[in-house]
Amino acid sequence: MLDLATNKVHDENRQGEAYAPFELDPNSYKKRFYIESYGCAMNFADSEVVASILNKEGFGATRNVEEADLIFLNTCSIREKAELTVRKRLTEFKKLKRARPGTLVGVLGCMAERLKSKFLEEEKLVDIVVGPDAYRTLPGLVEEAETGQKAINVLLSREETYADISPVRLNSNGISAFVSIMRGCNNMCSFCVVPFTRGRERSREAASIINECKDLFEQGYREVTLLGQNVDSYYYTSANGNEQSTAVTFAMLLESIAQISPLLRIRFSTSHPKDITDEVLHTMAKYDNICKYIHLPVQSGSTRILQMMNRTYTREWYMAKVDRIKQIMPDCSISADIITGFCTEDEQDHQDTISIMKYAQYDYSYMFFYSERPGTLAQRRYADDVPEEVKKRRLAEVIETQNRLSLESNKRDIGKVFQVLIESESKKSDQQWMGRSSQYKVFVFPKGNYDLAPGSYVNVRATDCTQGTLFGEIVD
Ligand code: 5AD
Ligand code: SF4
């Protein structure tokens, strides 16, 4: 895993962050809930929807698990390791429950969907189990659980997008926020559990997305990250009064949000290489405030493996997509997700992955070794036949390649000036700011005698770097 400690967008290793949006007035809520989130950005955004639903019912969030009446874990199933971490955490909560009878524990999200009543029946670790499309029913389920019944709802929906729910911004820096634009996934990548845990793809009503972004901007936010498992297949149609339907594509949505204000930056994640269109690339190029950064998971550089993964593109096709991005936006950074040791992967396939990384010159990557997931196409069709030590050795080589590419990419930036959005003080010194360029690179630089604050834009010349950070100075 690339060391991007501050990465917020797709760090699949983010684990167990506890959230509370504000200091609690102990008398103003009937119950307090504590929520810990695991997995992808989508899951973290869902926790904000859950917090909103619970708030409306008179429940207040707390960061202190010890004082919570309700404890929720929003879980991830993407790799076995993610599930093991959650299980360990649940046994800790079981102890806490013993000390504080009446405390309820709930499992939310992808693991709830995957394991369903197993948690309640066999393992007796939890009181409430709620899948990603059933959060509206959470207050009722809490009531059921309070009477001693086991409460479960793991129904998946073809319509639910939580469009009308204003998420409570948890643990936010007040500058950047996630905005869900779609849910579910219709791609059937053979390694992936997501289509089973998050159901069919559906797009959220465009107007509600645009309004949420406008509200965020008015509240002082300066960056929105549009989230979906496959944002490029965003497509919203609605029938208006004349029975005519209006369709909104992802490019149209991007354009509408870009027009809210030039001071509002827009990011999005995740793109599937097969779906990102020239129209989207041209829209990105047209607006300075649409960030020049594309997360374009490759997964493997071998056409044979890509085919087994059901990715629907070849090595050459992916390389041509990278060329196209660089042609339309020469300053666009690109990152990838990469899996090592997928079924039947041999050394040549592995070398193909290393060489495609070098070809694409990824600025970052999120790298994993293959973890077989029950119920997926790969688990049913193929033997998980690459030994663990080989998977891990290849992963180490991929990480080393990426480390070098990241350093080279940062070195190429030295001497250039970038517009940086300040996010916070730097962790190491209160005399320095930390922010990001449009390309999503982390900048650290002295505050100097300027009247700036988180949320300000500033031009910074890069003067030095490590693999993960650019250091610089403010230029007038
Ligand atoms: N094993 C390892 N990595 C996986 N990913 C998805 N499923 C698996 C799996 N079974 C990775 C992919 C995906 C990212 C979110 O997680 O690279 O893009
Ligand atoms: Fe997100 Fe996938 Fe993990 Fe579900 S399984 S939380 S969709 S990464």
C-alpha cells in the first residue's frame, strides 16, 4: 500500500474511524450512537447518511464508544482481511456489552449483506444487521432490538439512492465532502464481491446532487468528490410533465456542478476504463475546477488475466485510454488499483503488470494481493492457485515500482507552480499549511505572512519532494 497517510478518497485500508459531528449536549438526545467505518469512501459516505437518519430520530453521535447506547460498525467485505478486522472488533464490543447490558451492537454495510443472519444466529455477536440499501429502516430495527428481538434487514433495492437525505458531515474538515451520485454495480469483475453486497446499479436524481453540492459550497466547502462504484455509467432519466424524459449523463452532471462556482473543486471516483468517455475528458479539460486527476483501476497488465477478471478491455485498449487522457489533458494525473496473484497469474503476466504501470506512469496506486471472496465468479470458476508468498512477493515488487514512479512524478513537478487548496495545518508544524493540487498531490509549505486559512486557494511553487509529498513556497 502506498503511504498516502492523508489520502481520503479510496484508501481501502482505512479502518475503524470513529465519528461524531459535534459536541454533544448530554440532555438533548434520547440515545447516543457510535459509528465506526471500514472500507471504501462510499461506505464512509453511507455512515453520514446513517447519522442523518438517526439524528432525525433523536439519536446523537458520540466519539466515545464507552458512552454509546448503540454501537455500529459499517463494514467492508472486499478482502478477507477487512472482514477479519471487523470480527475482532465485534468480539471487543461483546465484552463491552457484558459490562453494559442494554447496549446494542449493529453491523451495517457490505458484511451485513454478505453474511446476513449468520451474525445473529450462529455467532450471536450482534443485535442488528442492516444492508446498504436498508438504512431508512434502522430506527425501526433499533426499536425491535430494544425489545430483545433480533433485527435484520438486508433487502437490496433497485431504486434506493437516499437522494432526499442530507448527510450529516462526520469528522469533516469543512473543506471537502463526499457526495454519492450512484449506488451498486452492474459490472461483473470476477474477483469482486461488490455486485453481491451493493446490488444493481442505480443513479441518484441529478437535481438532488446539484443541490447538495450548492449547499456544501454555501456552507464553505471548497471540494466535492462525487462517488460511485462506476461513476462514468451515471445516467439519470426522469419523466417530466409532458411525458418527455430528460436524460443526464455523467459529463452533463460534471458540467452542471462545475458551473456552481469556479471556487468549488470537483473530483470523482471510481472510473471504469471501459466507460470513461471523450465527452467526460473534454468536460474535465474545459473547466479548471474539475480536478485533473483520474482514478482508473487497471487491475492487471496482462490481457489474459484481464479476460479472466472479466474487465472487458485488453492491455492495448487500456494503454490507448491512457494516451487519450494525456492527449486531452497533458497535466492530468492518473492512479490505479492493482491486484497481484490473481488465479493462474504467472511471471510473464506479472511483468506485464509492472510494464503497464511504467507505461501509464501512475502517480499513485492502490495495490492488493488477490483475496478469494465466497460467491464471486472467480471463486466459482477458478482455483486460487498462486501461493500466498508469491502473491506477496509480486505485490512487494508492484509497490516498489509504484514508489519509484511516484517519486519520479513528484520530481518532474519541481520548479512548477500549482494552485493548491489549503486543507489544514501541516501535521508536523503549525507554521506550515497542507493542501492539494488539482492533480491530488499533497503539498506542504510555510504559511509566510499571508492571510490564508483552510479553504483558501494559493499558488505554490514546488521546490523539493519525497515520494508522498511536495514541498514548496507560496508565490504571489
Ligand atoms: N482481492 C483483492 N483485491 C480486490 N479488489 C477488489 N476485490 C478484490 C479481491 N477479491 C480491489 C480492486 C478494486 C479495489 C477497490 O479493491 O483492485 O479496484
Ligand atoms: Fe466498499 Fe466494496 Fe468494501 Fe463494500 S466491499 S465497503 S463497496 S470496498
